[in-house]
Amino acid sequence: MEIPYKIEKESLLVPMPREVDHHAAKSMSREIDFLIDSWHVKSVVFDFENTEFMDSSVIGIMIGRSRTMEMYRGRVYAINMCERAKRIFEKSALDRIISTDYGTDGR
Amino acid sequence: MEVNHMQASFDARSVNEGLARMLVAAFMADMNPTLEQLADVKTAVSEAVTNAIIHGYSDESRQVRIACDRQGGELMVTVEDDGIGIADIEQARQPFYTSKPQLERSGMGFAFMEAFTDRLEVESCPGKGTRVVLWKYIAEDCEE
């Protein structure tokens, strides 16, 4: 699966696939870490606009990337989440470590 | 009471996680589930099938079996493998427990299965395989 990652200023934008499962997660984490390392981005923004399905695999991707970004003193954001996505974030306490306010603080 | 049964088996390849969700969703369609019920079952099935693929087998050509049974308004989904099995089911069901942290597994698979279904049963025999049965109450059966 090819994900059209984008680097804008110091942010890495990750358009999340339609279905976020273990199959999709397998290659994503590796690719994102590679991009963070190569571009020294200050934030990683996961865009859930096109996501229609997710399971607990999303937790591994998000927590893993939060750890990577901690090393760079950067942040991880999740945007355009539907109600379902919010519910999954709440159930797994992801909402406590991932910000959803990207773009509203002037960045 | 309306009854129906379906079974399928597929290779333990991650690409088939989506296939399993689609099969179950298609089977359920006739039960007129809400979008939320449909999403709940798809998430729970995805967790069970992913477990079979990641933990049950190391060989992708081994088979994962899935079965759906309808009894009126109740759906029962069985996901089975003949893989390594789970030695300590109690431990495996603990939230955040994972035997494969190096794969970035969150350990929330069983917790999600429980959260998104009405009942969950796990049977396993080390060296022989694992069977996960999920129940979801969809709607009252309308009898004429």
C-alpha cells in the first residue's frame, strides 16, 4: 500500500488509509520513522479523513511514533477523526497522549 | 426464527484480515445491523484474525477458519487456528499484555474484542490451536 506522505514546513503529514489494521500498520511505522529521521520534522500529523475502519493496530502506530517524536522533542497530532475513531482513542487512552488541536495553536 | 450459517478458511496472511471483515459484514447485512454494530463486529473480528495470523502461526500458508452463525437476532462468529495456542489465557486477556512488544502490538486485542461484543469465549490448547467465539446481539427476531 502506497501512502502519499507529505512534508510541509517542519511537519510530516500522514494521510491514514481507508482501513487501518495490522496489514496496513506493518509497513507504515517503518516508513514514518524513516521520514522522521531523514527530515527532522517537529510534528507528525495523522489525518483520518479517509479512514472508515480501524482496530487496535492504530494504537501501536500512534504510541510508537509518540516515542520517536519524544526523542526529537516533537509532537504527534491526530486530525479529522470521526466519532468511531474518537471512541477507539478513548478506549485505549490514546486521547491522553495524542493532541487533536493541530493548526489551532498557530502551527 | 431466522437461522443461517457460513464458514470459510484462508491463508494466515495479513492481507486476509480485510477479507475476513468483509465476509462477516456481508453475512450480517441480512440482520439489518446499525452502522455502529457493524463497525463493532468488524473491529472484534479483525482483532481475532490478527491474533491468529501474528501469534498463532509463523507460516503464512497455514489456515485460519472463520464461521458465522445467526440465531434470530444474535450473531456468533468463530475464529479458529491450529497454531501454537495460548498457554495462559488469563494473562493474554489482560489489557496491554502482549507477547510480541517488538511488533508494536498494543496488547489491546482481547480488550477490544470484549469491548465491542456482548460475549467472548477463548479456548486454547498449547501446540494445537486457539478458538475465539464472539457473540453480538443485533436485533429482535421478527416472527410472523
